[in-house]
Amino acid sequence: MAGGSVSECKEYLFKVLVIGELGVGKTSIIKRYVHQLFSQHYRATIGVDFALKVINWDSKTLVRLQLWDIAGQERFGNMTRVYYKEAVGAFVVFDVTRGSTFDAVSKWKHDLDSKVKLANGNPIPSVLLANKCDQKKENSNNTALMDNFCKETGFLGWFETSAKDNINVDEAARFLVENILANDKGLPYEESNGDRIKLDQETVAAESKSGCC
Ligand code: GTP
Ligand code: MG
């Protein structure tokens, strides 16, 4: 059974990366998703930030998403290999008002795939986010083109999002978690050291007793 528990409640902790160019809205998407907040004020992330989102996935499943908010400037550094370690999913974000940030998506995806893999050797599931869709687009990439781009670059799919207006943020996260859980199916908890962070058994037991779901 995945996720030790007393009351047949499965608990997961998944490390999910959020990457993409400077100022595309990674921190804003996470703030919207986790804290239901948005600010126009831009403060560049330095290095990496963290946030935790707890999801009552269904009556028997609790998912904790550990979101790693990686600074856009890190693409030019050597730290991404360290940050990507043991991640099981990723969002790659670009800004629809700046075409150059879309051009950089393939570079981020390549960086990701070359530095982290699932235990079975497959790339980790990743979803492309076309953020700031509340604003005017610089290039109007149509749906077919975007679908094709995702297929070619190995994204599971893409969403137009707005951290500002709260568009598709929850939907994109749900889509990614569905895919992470699908990878996880049938993988015994004890043997999943490669692609999932183990929860402290005592914490799991204590929380399960108090009714985790
Ligand atoms: P780095 O930390 O430098 O890599 O940037 P980031 O990707 O974390 O970007 P951040 O979330 O800090 O957002 C940059 C700017 O874009 C801020 O001024 C935000 O208010 C703005 N912004 C983020 N998301 C949206 C959005 O969906 N719509 C609009 N209109 N503005 C947004
Ligand atoms: Mg940031």
C-alpha cells in the first residue's frame, strides 16, 4: 500500500519544480495557488523559494506538493542540477506578452530532462504554462501549434494561466498531480526512493490517526 497509515489513508509528498525565464510569473502562480494572493509588485526570486500545498485529493488520499520556485536567473547558473534532484513533476512557465520567454521554454525543458529522470528512466511529467493570459499576447500561438509544440518537446499538455485573475492555476496543478499519481500507481511505498520523497513514518502515523483526509 502506498503511504503508510492506520485508517487506509494514503499520503504522498511530491516535489514539483516551477521553472522558466525571469519575471514570467512563477512566484505569482505559486502564491495564487497556495495563498490565494496576487501582487503587481515584482521582486525577483534569488536562488530558490519553497511553498507547500496540501491537497485533499479524495476521501482516502492526501497529497502534499512541495513547490520549488526556482529563480529565472538560475538557467545561467550551475545550481539547477541540485535543485532538480528527486523532483517528480514540473511546470515550465512563459509569459504570453514576451515572445522571448516562449523561445526559452525548450532550453528550460532540455535542462530539466538532462538533469532529472524518474526511477524508470523516463522524463518527469511536465506541464507548460502560458501565463499572464489576462494581457495582450505578443504572438498568437494557436491551439494546434501549441499542442504540436508540447508533443515535440515532451510536455504532457499546456494551459493558459493568469495568476492575476486566477485562471487555470488549480486546473493545471490538478492535471500535473493526476499524472504524477499515475506514475506512482503500483509502486510500493518502501521501494519508491528514487522518485518520491519519503515521509517521516512517525509523522505519517501521527497525522493519520488524527484523520488526514
Ligand atoms: P523571477 O523570480 O525573477 O524568476 O520571476 P517570476 O517568474 O517569479 O515572476 P513573478 O511572479 O515575480 O512576476 C513578475 C511580474 O509579473 C510581477 O510584477 C507580477 O505581478 C506579474 N505577473 C505575474 N503573473 C501575472 C499574471 O498572470 N498577469 C499579470 N498581468 N501580471 C502577472
Ligand atoms: Mg520569482
